[in-house]
Amino acid sequence: MIRFASLGSGSRGNALLVQSGRTRLLIDCGFGPRVLAQRLARLGVVPEQIDAVLITHEHSDHVAGVAALAKRYGCPVYLSAGTRQALASRQVVVPHLEEIDPSAAFTLQDFDVHPYTVPHDAAEPTQFVLASAGLRLGVLTDAGSVTPSMHEALRGCHGLMLEFNHDADMLARGPYPAFLKARVGGALGHLDNGMAADLLASLRGDALQVVLAAHLSETNNHPDHVEALLARVLAGRPTAWQVASQHAGSDWLTIHP
Ligand SMILES: [Zn+2]
Ligand SMILES: [Zn+2]
């Protein structure tokens, strides 16, 4: 069994807790120590139980709390060379760094970690598929488009966390300045609802047990739109789904053999 829960998802902070056996990994840490501890406590976990942190990229909503977490609890932080350099150039000092090759799988206790690269306006953005006990959890946020290699990485997953960042019409009509609309909606920005739904439609299958929609924009999206899309794409399928929020994250979601 793999279980996973979002501690909060969106442009004001991200962290995903994933557990298999006795191993607990955090993907990204956009929350400071106090908020992180509170949100972990809701799930019955204390920060000391985090075995390692995987970082997707250097944007602050993904790394704001990682230095404090690594300093306080000594857990190793895995990241690409580009992400490491980007943090160093901003004078962000994080101890216990472990550089990864985004094209090579590696083992972290009960997990095989399969990194894959994505198009996003960061130095070397890397997303992850986590495999354990014959199960695969695919994670994808912060990508402006879907490439064939991303599709290949996510095929056959039993659980997915997928970015549904914005509704293209809401972004176009919304309050963002033109440059920001271009950035968010561009090929190095974020997946919109339509792109995410198309990706999900191409990945759905009998293996897929649960989908967590994530990284919703609070300005340019609405959970109701995403819920309606998920209901449509997954109609008649055995797949459960939930929408993660910025403030509350999600409940524990579970995938089974
Ligand atoms: Zn982000
Ligand atoms: Zn980002």
C-alpha cells in the first residue's frame, strides 16, 4: 500500500507526504516549520518521521521551508543540479543536499524514485513517480505543457497527483497583468484545466485507483470547475478523486495492490 496526502497545494505553498511501509517522503516543502508541523499533525505524523525530501524546483512555493526542515531534523534533500545551483545563487543555504540525475531512478528505503523532467520556467524542474510494493504514484505539478516523455513516465500509475492550475478563460478575463497571464498560460507555465483533463483522459485505465487534483490557482480557477471535469473524465470508472486546497491540502489517499 502507498498512502499520500497534500499538506497544502497552490502558489502560496506546496508539500506532499507519501508513505509506504516505514518510509515517509515529502515532495517539496513550501511551508515553514510551525505550519509544517501543524499540517503533519493533522495526518498523525511528526516532522522527525520524514525520512527525506524531494524537491521539484526552486520556486519559493516549493522550497520556502526546506532549509529549516533539513537543519532542524537532518533529513536529506534530493534535487537536480540545476535546482541546487538556483538555490545557491539566491543564497539559500540548505544542508544535507543530495544531487540527483533527473534521468536516473534511485532507491530511497521502501521507494524506487523515478525522476522526470518537465517544461517550466525554472532551472532544471523535475517531477517524480514513486514506486513501492508494485504500485506507482505519479506526481505532476508546475508544467506548462505535456511532452511525450512525461506521458510515458506517468503511464500505468495507480495513483496520480495532477496539476489543474487554471481555467484558460478565467485567466484571460482575470486581473493578472498581461506579462503574468502570458507566463502562467505559456509553454513554461502551468497546466490549465483542459490540458490536465486531456492528460488524465489519456492515462485513465483500470489500474488508476485515485486522482488528486492539485496546484489550483485561487484567482484563475474554481474547485467546482475541476470537480466537474474530474466527474466527466472519470465517469463510469473505478477511480476516486479529490481536489487539494491551498489551506487544507487533502485527506490521506490510498492505493492498494
Ligand atoms: Zn508551484
Ligand atoms: Zn513553479
